[in-house]
Amino acid sequence: MTDELERLEQRLADAIEASDWASAAELLHDDFVLTSSLGTGLSVDKAAWLETGIALDTQRLASRDRQIEIFGDVGVVVWRMD
């Protein structure tokens, strides 16, 4: 499952960098929540995050510090974007 999550995370990072919000929306589960200490808010749901993302210039974003944890049939990917 870790390899699959790594591939999906890379596809999501690529979609975000390309401002391809339709692809990002397809990749994210409806239960997606963004947690951040930055201006996006501490806990942002999928719809709000996609709405906010559309206004961003994402072509210079880079993902880093990726961590993947598997909990039974649930996987969690955490990473930072600069």
C-alpha cells in the first residue's frame, strides 16, 4: 500500500503544481482534511481547500518531507509544500 500511496501523492503534487484542480479533486477522498498552521486555516475540508487552491499560483510549489503511515486498510500521507 505504501508504494500506491507514494504514486498517488506524486500525482496529487503534480496536479497541484499544474493547477489541475479537477484532477486533484478526483484524487482526494471526500473525507480529505488539510491541516496547516498557515493562512489556510487549521482544518480545511476538501471543498474549501479546492476553492482556495484555485486562487493560488502553484507553479513554483514543491513537495517535501513526505511521510506515509498505514493503519490497517487506511493510509495517511503527510507532506509539506513550499
